[in-house]
Amino acid sequence: MRRGAIMAVAAAAALAAGCLGTDKTTVTAAPASAGASSSNASSATSSRARPALTVAVTTPDKRRWRRLVPATGDIAAWQEVVISAEISNFRLTAVSADVGDRVRQGQLLASIADDTVAAALAQSTAAVAEADAALQEARANAERARQLRGSGAMSEQQVRQYLSAEQTAAARLQSAHARVQADRVRMAQTRVLAPDDGIVSARTATVGALAQSGQPLFRLIRGGRLEWRAEVPEATLGQIAPGTRTTLTAPDGSRVNGKVRTVAPTVDPATRNGIVYVDLPSDGGKALVRAGMFARGEFELGQDEVQTLPQSAVLLSDGFAYVFRVEQADDGAARVAQAKVKAGRRSGDRIEIIDGLGADARVVAQGVGFLADGDAVRVTTTPSAAGTATQ
């Protein structure tokens, strides 16, 4: 009986101890939660106490910029002449010009064997002498027949025969003269001459090769003149007129000046671009550009007065442009307000601001990548000191 009572008391004591342990665990969890709340509050206080960034400010600057229309295109010969032989089946005996040579009108470029043509010319010349002698005899006979006509010494039929023979001899002489002229032309065709002043751009003529009529022997850039065939979008094509000044950038970075000669009257329906033909200097800009090159260029359409900022004052993010205006906050501190602007052209270290910014606005000049909307700043007049954080 006593043993049972003792065991009951022990069980009750163990149960009481378990309940007390549970209460202790619950009580000790509360201080941990309080510590987390204290940490969050401290973090928020630290965020509000973010150090001010020392910045330099600037205002928009009015400048006169050239209004330019960019374009791309190929450089080509203004006019390219294909020079070929005019007679066939004769061999080339000499080639007197090569690629790159500047030639004059009438200058000898190549020679074709002329022995056969010379023999034909000699034969036709002899035929002229023979026909002329025959004509002299026919004329004498015809004159005698005219005198004897009606005298009965010569029949009318014989008279007509002598007169007809005179006409036939005259025709044969004319034919002989024509053959001589044709052979002289063929003789001249054995000399391949430059049809105009220019620069030889290609040569296929080779000594010993058999010349064929119409087969190209040389290509000649007339006058050495080149042109830029610029492709311009249809939206801006109407702004360009003959005489517009143009500047090209050669592949090596050199710049060449030109002038618009004409604008194509049609637009390519596939690309929606029109061709603008720009005359280049006859010396090709001292060989800075050559036919076949691809070049970029700009058409100068006048000048505009634009509002600009340093490029360092504009933040580009997600395809948009932003500036940070410096404003006086209610607490007296200087703070920045992020403003979206519309940016335009760039020139050097300046960028055009088309919309979104007043002419008297004060904006951060540099270091905009370190700022956020509402940040406190300290304004300095020394740009080199900008970008440093101060308490």
C-alpha cells in the first residue's frame, strides 16, 4: 500500500516537470523573435541614413548642329566603257595599256596584225587605178559616139552601147573607191584606241590572242570619275536635292567630300529605298575611294539649334534615357529626381535632348549610374570631386 502511494507521487512529480519544460521552451522563443524585429528596424534606419553623394551639376546648352541624313551605298564608276575589237580572227601584236593607266582620247591601247588588211588595201587601190583607166577609155568612146550620132557612120545601137559602157565604167570606179575606203577603215580598226579620257579599270587583252569582234579587251572609267550610289529611306528621300553637300567615310576612316548629282525618280519596292547619285572628285579623293567599295556617308541638309547635355549626364536604361534633376527638398536638403527624357543625336561628348527637360533645369553632370530617385546629394562646383560619398 505504501509502495503504491510512493509510485503515484513519483509519477505526479515527473508529469509536473514535463509541463514546466514545455513552458520554458515557449518563453525562450519570444526573445528570439524580438531580436529579429530589432534587426529589421536597424536595417531600415541604416537605409534612411544612406550617405549623400557629392555631385556636379550642369544645365542644358544651346548649340547649332548640322542636320544630317546618314546613308550607305556602293562606290561605282560614273560611266564605264567596254572597249573591244571591231574586226575578228586577227591576232593581237601589242598591248600598250594596263590596269590603272590614265589614258587620253585617241591613245593607242593595243595593236592587231594588219598584214592581211594591208594586202587587201593594196589590191583595192590597184583596182581603183584599173577602173579609172577603163572609165577614161569608155568616156572617149562615148564622146566619139555622140559626135557621130545622126551622121549614119554609126548605128543608134552602137551609140547606146558606148554610152552605157561609159556609165558602167563610172560605176565600177565608184565601187573600187568604196572598197578602198572599207579597207582603210579595216586598217584603222587594227589599232585599238581610247574613245575618251579616263582610267583603265580592267584588261583582258593579251599579245598573241585572237581578237574577236565585240569581245572586251579593256574597261575604261570615263574621265576617271566615280560616284557614290547611296541608298536612302523613302521617308527622307524628298529632303535631298541636287547640289546637296555630302561627306563619305572611306573604309580606312578617311573622309571624302561630294555633291549630289541627281536623285532616282523611283523607289525599290522591296527595300523602300531610293538611290541618290553623288559625284566624287575626279581623282577619287586621292585614291581614298575606289570603284566597288562600300561606304557610309551623310547628307548635310542645313543646321538646327538643339538643346544638349554632356553624355555623362544621361542614363540609358532599358532603351530609355533618364537624367537626375537636382531639387531642394522640404527638409532643406538637396535631392535628385529621376526624369525621363527623349534623346536624339550625338556629337562628340554631347547628346541632344529633344523633349522632357526645361532650358533652366539643373541636372547631375556625371556619375548618374550611382544615383537613385530621391537620393540626397551634396552639390559641388568642382567636377573632379563629384562621385564621392560624404556623411
